[in-house]
Amino acid sequence: MAKIVVDVMLKPEILDPQGSAVSAALPRLGFTFAKSVRQGKRFEIEVDGQPTPAQLAEVEKAAEKLLANPVIETFVVRVEN
Amino acid sequence: MALDTVAVATANPETSQPFAELGLKPDEYARIKEILGRRPTSSELAMYSVMWSEHCSYKSSKVHLKQFGDKAVKTDALLVGIGENAGVVDVGQGYAVTFKIESHNHPSFVEPYQGAATGIGGIVRDILTMGARPIAVMDPLRFGPADAVDTRRVLPGIIAGVGGYGNCLGLPNIGGEVVFDETYLGNPLVNALCIGVMKHSDIKLAKAAGAGNLVVLYGAKTGGDGIGGVSVLASETFESTGPAKRPAVQVGDPFVEKVLIECSLEIFAADLVVGIQDLGGAGLSCATSELASGGSGGMRVELDRVPLRDASLSPEEILMSESQERMCAIVEPKNIDKFLEICKKWDVTVTVIGEVTDGDRLEITWHGELIVDVPPRTVAHEGPVYNRPLAKPEYVDRVNAEVIDVALPSTAAEIKAAVLKLAGAPNLADKSWVTAQYDRYVQGNTIQSQPDDSGMVRIDEKTNLGVAVATDANANWSYLNPYEGAKLALAEAARNIATAGAKPLAVTNCLNFGSPEDPGVMWQFAESVRGLADGCLEMGLPVTGGNVSFYNQTGAVAILPTPVIGVLGVIDDVRTRTPMSFDKAGLELYLLGDTENDIAGSEWAYLHGQRGGKAPIADLQREMRLIDLLVAGRIDKVFVAAHDLSQGGLSATLTEMVLRHNVGATINLENVGQMLISESPGRVVVAVENAKALGALASKFKISLTKLGVTGGDALQINDASIPLTELRKAHTETFPKLFG
Amino acid sequence: MKVGVVTFPGTLDDRDAARAVDAAGATSVALWHKEADLKGVDAVILPGGFSYGDYLRCGAISRFAPVMEKIIDAANGGMPLLGICNGFQVLCEAHLLPGALTRNHELHFLCHDQRLVIENTSTAWTSSFTKGQEVVIPLKNGEGSFQCDDPTLAMLEAEGRIIARYVGENPNGSRNLIAGITNERGNVVGLMPHPEHAINPLTGPTADGLGFFTSVLKAMVK
């Protein structure tokens, strides 16, 4: 079942203390691969049938208005199968 | 698997049932069959198994807890006693205060944040269900050694959970404890206390009365939280997909509970409920059987009407679910529309799930088929009663005979080192790292909170009437002498109320022990209860209710016996309370009470690896005179400040007093080592302007008085030792940030 | 003089804000989030708490409440509006104020008595103070870090729209120690610390918070 996914991330210039905390914790657990970590949010939206371009446009508006705070966040809308 | 109905159970008496996996003994299973006249259905089996568990039925503790009722002092102040969701006391001016303490130990070990969060959520609902607005919480917490890896795993999550849930509910955290000891490694203790206030006429009880009245479930939807072992029954209903085990941990949503509180209070104000019960341990099983038992005895519930978060739950799972933030009310039909309207205003899910009947059975149906048909009292109140064997453990006499030979400070250098060592010890160090994660201000009525001796809340903004609460336990003393240990903890909590000048009124308790199957532990428990009951009788303080937590042990090693005693007191005018410390120079400092050689069980002895010796013997008559003195002294305005002594002795008390407002003191002590280190009970340090008035009080109440010194300066000076406040503050405040970051 | 205090589901400090309003000499009026009706009040306070449990983002859902439509209109017309803590978060989400409040830099909820310096005494809510006055008011939140982009920060500084700053160590990571800001007109103020908890030394660290509430009385008289 396809779904519409919205990924929301803090803008690069915004302080992300949660991402920093994760990035500090990884090496303590023996994981040394990360140069940096940023933490974001993911919304999964189910619609009837296959998502249409019109629906995707609506989701973009919804993301701009509610799902993300454009003052400090950016978002990407896509379809996942 | 087909639904196991009453009809099926009657027709198939030989069906094998997993009663042992559900924690029931063969004789208990047999008794259920005897009660019902047939084998139980799987839903009934689930209900009995969880309601007859130690946690819900108190089967190992009942015979001992009876003493709280038998030895109870007769008092008009007790409006609701043991047996209801929480006790209620009259505090004057038409106000009633309800308070209770409970444990959530094992879940917090498994999932620290949610275990602690739902512990707060549960105790708050117990208070709400009495008809009160919850007004404050406290959290006595106990952990393994401060530097242990597992302590670093559980402590931050527990603190975050207590704060995360309590703050979001809008309840100020007005006190608690943070104690470290090897004994709690693997068995952290998370005890949570809540206080609520209401008018006498608002008191609500858990009873389903009036045939035809509606049984209404409201709050969160029901999911698979906390089902744990009951999945044994339900697992047969699942076909494929492997071990999709239901979570044993409850997950809380404090926003839902906050809305539930406001919605419920509006419902109470409109007088729309006949009876009410919150859904805590054992969820619907408990709520339905308790409400039915409390009323005429008859109730019929259509279980399929319960709103679900997870449509795949079986009836057994729904009955056992410990999903949080749910309440069950009994509502007269004429009031149901208004009830539903208030729920709609707050967007709270609400469903009529049944009605009170004029029979004496609790009947539960699932899509029209009868799956439960039991006498409710047998589920909720007539569970097994064990008379567990008890035997004084061999360690007691051996350990009591040990001689403490720890060196006590005498030179200036030794005094300074000792004071700094105690100031920085995890059990005595500054706890701001913890308490800054709690909102102490919300509701705008907090008069005292950490690090004061007691939490104090104003309950009437016009008259300034207030209540104070303190919790205390001393596992070291309870280990050495459980009878005296309980009495001493009671005395300490009462004294903590009195230092601010409030009058102790009632008691709650959270009894944390090891396995009741261990006769030595059972002996510790029995002695502790006996000590607490005797102590309460002598002090004239009723036990209003409490909680027992058994099985706090790892393998065969039980925790030290840890009975936590909570005392509630009242003060007619919070503006006249005696503060904990002084903020000016030139005051005289005195010690009230006698100092003996009570090094055994002290923090100093513990830090030097010595846990043996004899606990002090409680002198409750003297404690009561001291309490009366402290209350009289507040009323007569004799004290500028008063702070009691406990763990860490005089050293800790002086440290805390000088650092509070950054005003030092010059102290002169004879027999300085014992004076600084001993933890003799029944002592308070006071700061006064008028020593004569203090002397008169001490004479009147026959309490010893020892001059300590004067306030002032930028150091704590004890005999020849001079400890700059900056150095003392550093030692006191750096411990927690260093340990927990 | 009537000051409305809004209650959203999960609001916690509404009764405390009302108490502060009454203590300042005005009359508090309870406003319910679902009702688009300001009941003739002269000013509005959005109090602290965890409205909607801080779901999605703090204040993100509250900003769309029916009462907010009326509030936004009135604020655009000059009505004094104060957002405290969660209220500040709602004002930023509603774009009545610039920037946003994010997670405290040390990731813990922090409750302590915070020293502030009042820098702008021309707003409807700060005229009772003197410029540069230091006050002590409780700070208690988990998401109090004021963030905005560089141009916004430059504008706020240049226009003197930072009404209060934290004194001493930065408690939450806020840019330029910003504790509170105002809009261009000076009628809308957002403040992270809780003045309603500092109206009486009996129950708070000081009575310094009362000034915010007495200020608006003067604004309404004008």
C-alpha cells in the first residue's frame, strides 16, 4: 500500500541539541562512523489508492501550514511504495 | 480458538488451564472452582489470577496490615480510612485532604522513564478518584550505588519520567528523596506520593449502588499495555506471526491525564457520579469487581463496548489491560447526558459499558455471550490470605553485636575533612540536578519544596490554611532493628512536618521489602508493621492507607527492609511557617534534643564500610514533646529558623543551613566527633534572636538544649576548623553534575 | 479593566495568570479555546503549560483554535497580548512574533529562579519597569531556546525588540540570551519565564513579576 511520506528536518543553522546528544552517544557504544547527526521527524500519510499529484500538492500545503514550522524547519514530500 | 464462555466452561469441566503460569497455586485454582461451582472461563481465570496476585490482593501482608485498623487511634479527623483508593483527613475550614504513596518499582527497572511516569500517573488518579483536585506530588527514590553503571542507566530516565509526567499534569513536585545504596542495585525503588484537596461534601467512594445506574468508562482507549503474563491465555488466539508478545510495560500520556483531571473535576462539581474508581493495576478487572463489591454487588458489563486502540485484543486481554488514563464511573441515567456533554467539551472518549444490577453477580458478556459470571467480592476482597512463616534471621543478633570502630574527627583538619566528605557524599549532596527537572511553582501555592524539611502547600488563599507533607525511611536502621526502624522513620517524618511549625495529622506508608516467601524477610515485614502500628497509636496518628511492594530482590538477596513513611500535617497560616534556614548574622544557634553515641547505621559508618551495630531505640514521648515545642515555638514566633537532623547528623544539618542563604556560622562543640557524626533521633537545630524564650520552651516541653554558636561570616567554623562557604558549596554541589552530567 | 486568560486543553498556568491579573488590579476573564469570543476584554494572556501535550510542536495545534482567530485580529488592531512560555510558543507558531522556541540545549526540563534584565520598557507589558532593571522570575520549561535566522536576529536587536534577556549563564541556548521579544507595534509580547509565579515572596522567589501585569493596566487606560 503506497503512502505519502513527509520528512521534516531542522534547518541547518538551527541548534539541534538532540542530534548532538545522539552523535555524542554513538562512539560511547562503539559506533565511530558518524561525522555528525541531525534529528528530524517523519510523517506517514495513508490515502485511498495510489497518491495523486493533486493530493501531493495538498500535502505540500499541509506540511507548510502544520506538519513543519517553516521558520525553523524544511520538509520533503514523497511517495513510498 | 473459540470463545471460552460460561456455557463452554460448564460443558467442558476437564479442559486444562494454565493457572500455574498465571501465578495461581493448585489450592487457589481449586478454590475458584469451588466458588463458581465449575471451572472458570479463561476470562474469569485471568481476572482471579491478577486480582489474587500479591500486588492486588495483599495476600501476604493482610494479616499484618490489620494492625493499622486494630491499633488505630480513634480520631474524628479521619474521614476515610484504609480500604478506599486513598485516605482522607479533615484539615479544618471544611477542607478535606487526601494523600497516598505507592510504588512502581519493577516497571521502573524495566523501562525507567515510563515506569516512573506511569507511577506518577497512577497515584494521581487514585487521588482524583476520591473527588479531589490533585495539588502536589513527591517522589522518594532509591538507587544502587551512585557510580554504578546500572544506576546511570535507570536514574536519568526515572527523574525524566517523574518530571515529564508530573510537570505536564501541572502538579508541583514539593519534595522527595534520592538515596543510594548497594542494596537497590537491580531493585531501584520508585515511590510516588500525591496530595489532593476538596471540600468534605466532595468525597467520592468506589461503590456501584442503585440498580439501573450506568457503568461508564471514560478516558484513554484501551490497548495492550501491561498485559504481560496474561498473554499466555491470549496467545492461543493468535495464528501465525511469531512472538508478537504484548508489551508488559505501561506507556503513559500525561496530556490525556491532565484533560481527564479537568473533565472529572467538572463532572464531580456537577455531582454526576454515584461512585467512581480509577483503572490501575489489573485495569477493568479491578475496577468492575471493586465497584460491584463496594455497592450492592450486582453489575453487568458488555465488554465489546470498550473502545479499543487495538482491535485485535481478546476479551482476556481487554480485562487485563493496564492502559493508562482511564476511569470508571457509576452514573444515574438522569445524569448521563450531562456527563457525556462534559466529556465532549474536553474531547474525552466516553462509553457506557454496562449497568448496576440488583443481583449479586458480576456478569460480563462479549458480543452477547456470557464470559464472566462471578461473585465480585470473591475477586476483589476475598482473595487468599496467607500466614507466611516468619523467622528472625540469624544476621540480626550477630550484626547487632558488632562494635563500630570507625574513627571520628577531632583535629581541625579531621573536622574539615569530615564535613566536606559528608557534604559531597551522594546521599547528602545537593540534589538540584534532580529537582531542577521538576516544576515546583505550578498552581501558585507552593510554600516549601526541596530542599526544605517538608513540602508545604497553601490550600486557601484567603485564610492561608496549608498542609505539609514529608516522607522518610532509614533502611540502615530497619536492617538493624525493623521494629524500631519503622518507629524512627515515623518520628522523623512527623518531626520534618513540625520543624516548619505544622502539626502532624495522618500517615501513609509504602512498604518496600524482599520476597515474602523468605521467612527472614517476612519477619522484617511483620516487625516493621508492628513498629509502625505501635508508633502510630502512641503518636495518635491514623494510618490512612498505603502500599506494599514485595519481591524487591535479585536472586536470593533481598533489599534492606525499606518502609517509607509519609506524614501529612496542617498549619493554620502558612505565612507564619518557620523557614529552614537563616539569612542574617548575629542569631544564636541551639540544638534541641539529646545526642548519644548513635554511630551505628549512620552515613559516616556506611561511608567507612560498617553497617552493623544497634539502631537507636525510639522515644516517641520525647519526639511528641519536641513536635509540640516546635509548633508552639512557631506560634510564639520564637524561631527564626529550624532544621531537623537525620542522615549525616549535625554536620549535614549545619552544612545545609549555612549554604541555603550563604550565611556562615561559628560553632563550638564538646565531644566534637560524636556531636558532628552521631545520628541520634529527636533533634533539631534552631536559630533564635531571643534565647530566653527558647529556654522557656525547652523547659516547658522538657527537651534538652545545647548552645551551638552564632550565625554570620563566610565560613562554617567548627571549633578550630574553618571551612569557607565557597569550598563547602563546591563540595556539596559538584557531586551530582559529576555523576550524571 | 478586563484581561482574558485563554485555556487550551493542557494549559496549566491559566489560574496562576488569572491570579496575577487580579492581584494587579484588573479583572481576569476565562476564555475557552473553542469559543471565538473575546467577551469584550481589553487584553489577552496566553498562559504557560503543555497545550495538546506539546504534540507535533509546542503550540502548533493551539494556534489554530477558534479563539485564536479573534485574538490575532484584535492583536493586529493593537490589543495588548502576552504569551508566557507555551503562550510565547503559540505566538511564534501563529507568526504574531518571529522566530521559534526549540528544545533546551541541555535537553532537560529546567525549573529555577532566573535573573533577567528588562531592556525595553515601551511595550504594553513592560512599562512598569525601568530600562536595565534586573528582576528574578521563575523559568520552567523544556523547550525554551529562542531560535531565528541571522537577519531576524539583527532586526530584533536593531529595533530594540528584545524586551528581556537572561543574566548570567544561558539557561537554554537561546540566541543572544533572549528571554522575551515584542512585535513592531509593542502590543504583542512573548516571554519564556513565568511572571505569574513571582507576584508574592510567599509563593515565589520575588514579587518582580507583578510589573508585567500592572503595565498592561496603564496601557489600557491610555
